[in-house]
Amino acid sequence: MRNPWKKVSSLKEAEELSGVVFPGIDSGYIPAGMKESGIFCMNGLIEIRYTRKDDLLILRRSILQIENISGDYNHYPSSYLLPAGDFSIKCRGTKELINTAEFHPFGAYCSISCNPGKPGKGLPPAHILSIAEGMSKL
């Protein structure tokens, strides 16, 4: 099967090819030292990756209703809902550090994944809320 992901050179190009509007992510939302390492898209979905040494952060936004938009099927010690104003964020990881967060603001389907499959190496809830706020803009 052919890989549906296409690596692109800009968020604008990803939006044009995918049909998804991805609000600009303020660099203040991204953990210190992480650098953008790639923008990928397919029909109806955009993914932006950030890396720092052994750390990986993946942000996804889609217009398609996708059951597990994060693509992370790992098992984690904890899962819970984190209130975020007009929507809730489904979190998996530990209570202190979230590896996968999925949310559906205003008809979009979004996910934040930090070091998938590595419990204890995620992001704190306050940081997830900051990133989700940026990704939730119309």
C-alpha cells in the first residue's frame, strides 16, 4: 500500500493540499528546545512534528472524524478527561505527564502526542492545555 503522507515545506502548502486549516502554533506553546522537524499532510489531515534529542512532539489536526487521530495505540497507566473550556481533552499517560491528548474543538479533530509509548516522558496538563488552546482557534 502506498504511503498516504506527503512531506511538505510549509504549513500553507499542507493546508492547500489537505483542505485543513491549522491555526498557527505560537512557539511559546512548544516545549523549550524543540524544533520543527517536519510538516506532513494527506487528504483531510495535517501533522507537525517537533524534536529535541530523544523527545518527539506530534500535533495533528483533521476535518475528518477519526476514532484515534493520534495513531497511538499504546497502553498507559492512566486515562482521564481534562476540562478545557468549551471542550474536554481525552488524556492518556500518567496523572502528571500526558503522552497523548485528543480533543474535538469546533468541528475539528485534534491530537497532541509527546513521546508516544513512553509513560512518564509526556507533558504536564497545563502545557497540554496551552497547546490545545492554540490548536483550537477557528
